[in-house]
Amino acid sequence: MSTTAPRGFRAAGVAAGLKSSGAPDVALVVNDGPGDAAAAVFTTNRFPAAPVQWSRQVLSTGRVRAVVLNSGGANACTGPEGFGDTHATAEHVAQELGIGAIDVAVASTGLIGVRLPMGELTAGVTAAAGELRADGGDDAARAIMTTDSVPKTTVQARDGWTVGGMAKGAGMLAPSLATMLVVLTTDAVVDAGTLQTALRAATAVSFERVDSDGCLSTNDTVLVLASGASGVTPGAEEVTEALTAAATDLAMQLLADAEGSTKDIAITVRGAATVEDALTAGRACARNNLLKTALFGNDPNWGRVLAAIGTTDATFEPDRVDVTINGVTVCRGGAIGDPREGVDLTGRAITIDVDLRAGGEQATIWTNDLSLAYVHENSAYST
Amino acid sequence: MSTTAPRGFRAAGVAAGLKSSGAPDVALVVNDGPGDAAAAVFTTNRFPAAPVQWSRQVLSTGRVRAVVLNSGGANACTGPEGFGDTHATAEHVAQELGIGAIDVAVASTGLIGVRLPMGELTAGVTAAAGELRADGGDDAARAIMTTDSVPKTTVQARDGWTVGGMAKGAGMLAPSLATMLVVLTTDAVVDAGTLQTALRAATAVSFERVDSDGCLSTNDTVLVLASGASGVTPGAEEVTEALTAAATDLAMQLLADAEGSTKDIAITVRGAATVEDALTAGRACARNNLLKTALFGNDPNWGRVLAAIGTTDATFEPDRVDVTINGVTVCRGGAIGDPREGVDLTGRAITIDVDLRAGGEQATIWTNDLSLAYVHENSAYST
């Protein structure tokens, strides 16, 4: 049920012809209220796409009544003309729904540096508006897919209220190819400020800890819309908990479906002086191509773990660091530990535990391997 | 002639059995003087290999009379035992040559986290000492190869004096798989301080601007030895110029032979407020897997250039940035420029010019594409 699991929402997904494959490519999610509080987290890339620039203005009001999303084109680096295209899309949605353009957030994903085919897109918006249904969430989730092999949705039922959501792509701070887009919905009664604080907390420990290929998209967008239709007003902590559960569920689905990946890798750095140190060391591993290719090759090459964290400024003494891969402590005190031959890497799940022995903090970063299929998919994308 | 092109040097390369292939794997370069000034630049990785720890102590004296290098094992993350192995190797070289162990620098390359087979290694050192020849530089250059497909050597003749050198690997600040090792030699009369200043200047604009895969080795070492055998005392600027020429020549050879690469990519960032900004923006491109896979696929995907530099804190206005790929300005003012179809990427050489329009500084970073062969080579290395 995705974004339409909570009460007060309708959604649709249609094929507008933006994708040459003829697959669905325009999604619409509408909040019928009675509330319209909203919050968002956007990419920090300094080349934000036109829809990100537009939606930031919309979200500055703390209110959103509809979200239109398209795959088949990112509308990034398209100049003032591209921004005009996004604005026109929002105006068209507003006209169809009888609301204001400022009530309409926009999100796009696909190739950078290409204008959107506006004729197809606006016709698609009209079609989607005509197909809005209270059970349309799954159709919307399918229409935002790009290289995703399956739609990603979540439903988190709480006491009299619900959080739903859909996602495409992989990873927030460092998503893979074509942008991470996420729309969360809830029928809880929540004000925009509470929603924004809860969303930031939820993304910080979920999407922002998935680091698939270290690249940061121009279009990343995570939105949350609250209809208030349940009439239930949960506490701020309850909202944070439910949004975190939904975001974590979606983040793990993104990881499992990352482009060309054959491994899901959880890198936990413990014994860190600070959480920031743990994240820095974890990310250095997640972004190390030599380690990621070794894991693709089922090679427990722990030297590449040390070489990666050795490039960071995290607090640790090199001769105190332990590394455990899938349960085998292959490195003790920065030197040779148990035989690497004992490590079984044939499954999809890999856990790397690094103990810095420098404090009591820890954090986990999730990533994928660097596979032949990754290179193949990403070298053949726009051509 | 490599390291033996300048007068006062002998070298050898032998097969000691460290490599299962039976290829040469132990090299020895000896400075017969009359001078023995030396300087070095080492990896900044916080897990420096045993030979790096040892050689740092040797170089603190400003003097080196012999360098022993082995492929077939990095002797990194091997604890006190590994340091003992390096020490024993230096002692054995010293014994063979009738000098002190503190006169002997050591460099190693190969798999991290495995002890060296000391029986084979010391026998190899004895054999190499017996084969030292004034024209042995090419043999030494072959013995330090790992995944290199060709030996890398350089000779820079100046007015009555010469710089020679050999290298293996790819990139200093960010070398590929198996470490960058470089030995430069000169018969100029130079003191250690001048040599160190000149070497730092030379590596800063050569090896440190090659960024093959963003990974930093535990073993990177660049040494320079001065015999003074020419009797010529060049000025400090002349020494810097000649070392820079030698280092740049070797750096370009490393780039051209990087593991599994199909493209040599020169990323020039101009119009930067500072050289540091230009380097930061250039490195962000060089480390962006999405851009590197696109170039492997002959895809002039300029959006990935902007997405990469958009993650940096370099000074620029997003709507003023131009990107030119192989002569075609595909992006103007942060938006769509000339048609990307006009870009021919079928050759090995690719030039990416980014104009930040924020100042008068510029710098070039060299890198390679991310290819299927890169993943294949690096996933199959230790297994």
C-alpha cells in the first residue's frame, strides 16, 4: 500500500512516455488532509536539480498538498529553462487538483543535463490525476523506478496511526546512479516543526549511513507528508521512532537492490572515541574501491580495511586495531590474526567489524561491493 | 639504464622465489659515492608498512648507500615480527656490501598482512649483491614490477650530470593496488637538505597529481640518492627541475599502465580561486566512480562532472561553471552547452576542462577510467 497505507492519501502511477521502455514514469501522491504539514531533506550537492530548487521553496512553507515525481529525466543542470519546466509541472498539477502551485513538491530522476519532454510530462500528469486512488501507492512506487529491479515500499502501523512510504535509488549522502527519491506519508496529527526534526533524525541513521558508491546526486529528496486523518497526535519521540523504522526499512531495500551489487556489506566501527570517528572510518572503507572489488571476489583482504581507515583522522593507535570479517578476527592489534582462509564470503551478507579500541562509541555504514555488473550498468547508462 | 644512468651507481634484479611466477622479485641499487646524500617521501597512511617505518629512520640521517626492494609481499600490518624481517633484510644487505644497516633503505610491495619468506629473500639479496653491475638498472626496474605490464624508467641528462630512475605502481597520494615505489638517482653533488626540498617540489606536481583509484597504499615510497660522482654542483632550482622532469616522466608511465585502465584522463580545473580549490575539484572528479565508468563506456556524461565538483567546498557559482570534454564545451554556465554527441571518446586520451570562473589559478589531476578489467584484476588479486 506504500504511500496510501495511511488515511488521507491518494496516489497514481502512469506511463507518460518519458522512458523509452514504455514503463510507468510519472507518479502523483496527494494529501487530502485535513492536515497538510510536510518536511523534507534534500541533497547537499551544490548543483541541485531544478525540482530540488523548486521543492525547497515549497517546503519553506511547511506545507505540501501534492507531490509529482518523474523518472526518465533528472532536470538537473538545465539552467533557468529547466527551472521553468519544473515550475510549469507544478502549475499543471495545481490546475488538475484545484490547489496552488506552491502546494506542489516536484521530484525528478534520470539523466543530468537533458531537458524534460514537457508535452509528454504534462499529459502524464493529467492522466495520473485522473487515476488517483486510495490504493494507488503501489502504482506510484513502480513509476519512480529507474534501474531498480523491484519497487520499494514500507508500512509501519502504530497505535491508531500509520507511516507509509516508497523509495527508489540507493543511499542519501552517497547514492548510486540515479538519485534517491523517497516519499513518506502519515495520518498522524503532526506539526511541520516536529515532522522536520523527526525526519532529520530518521534519515541520519538510515539513508545517510548507506554509502553505495560514494557519489552524491543532484536530485536526492526525502519528503514526508502528514494528513492528520487518523485524528491521533503521537508524541515527537513516537513520530521519530516510526519515521526511523520506515526509513531504515526502505534504506535496507535500496541496499539490497543497488546497481550491479552482489554483496550487502555492513561495516561496524566500534571502540571509537566519537560517533563521528566511527562514521568517518566506516565511510573510508565503504568508498575504497580496492576493498570493494576484493569483497566482490570473495577475498577477505583485511589489509585493505586497514589501508582505508589509515587514510582517516579518526582517533586510534594503529597497533591496537582489530578487524573481524564474517566472524573471523583476521587482524589483531594491527597485525596478522586468525587465518583468512577461515572466512566464508560466499553469501550475500558480509559483516566487517573494526574495533578501534579508542573509546565507547560505534556506528554502522552499509555499502555494496564493486562488481563487474556495476561497471557494466554505469558505463552503459546514457548511451 | 634507469637508476644506473648517473655515474656512481650499480644495480641488480634477481628472481628469489617470492613471486610464484618465478619472475624477478628482488632489486638492489647501490650508491658507490663519493657522496651519499639522500631524501625521500613516504606514504601518509597511518598503517605504514614495516619497510616504510624502517626507511624513515634511515632517511632521518640524510644518507643512504643502498636500497633493497622486493615485490611479492608488502610486509605491511605484520606487527613487530614484520619489522624484524625488514631489519634483518637491511642487516643482510649491509653484511653483503660491507656497510651499516642504517645505510640501507628497504621498500616492499605486494599483499598486505602476510609475512615475507625470509629464507628466499635473504638468498635473493646475496644473489643480487653478486650481480651488481654499472648497467644493472634495467634489471632492477623489472624486479620491482607487480601488476605492471612494462618496467618504468627515466633518464634526464643535464649539463655534465644526470638523473635516472625507476618506478612501479600508480599514483602517490592515491596509488592503485600494489603501492608506488620509485627510486631516483643522480650523480650531481647535492646536500641532503636541497635534495629533500627538491624532491618534495617534484612529487607535489607529479606523483601527487596522479589519482588512479583514490586509494592510499601502506607502502608508497619515493627515494632519491645522490652520488656526487659527476663532480658538478647544480643550483637548487636546477636540481628541482631535473627531479620534476624525471618524476613527471615516471608518473605518466604509471598512469598509462594503470591496472585495467582503457583511458588516460587529464582533468584540468582552471579559473579557480586557489590551486588548492583546483586540486580539490579535480580530485573529486578523479574519484567519482560514476564519471569513471561513464568514460570507460565512451559516454561524455558531463552531469557527473558537475555532480562531482558539487560535493566540494571549492569557490564557484554553480551557474557560471563550464565543462569541456575533448574540446567540446558540453556545459556552459552550469547548464546545457554544445551537443554531447560531438564528443569523440574513442581514443585513450581524454581531457576534461572545468572552468570555475572564480579566479586565476589552475591545476591538472590525472586519472584513469573504471573498467571491467580493473574490477577483474582487483577482485582476483590475492586469491
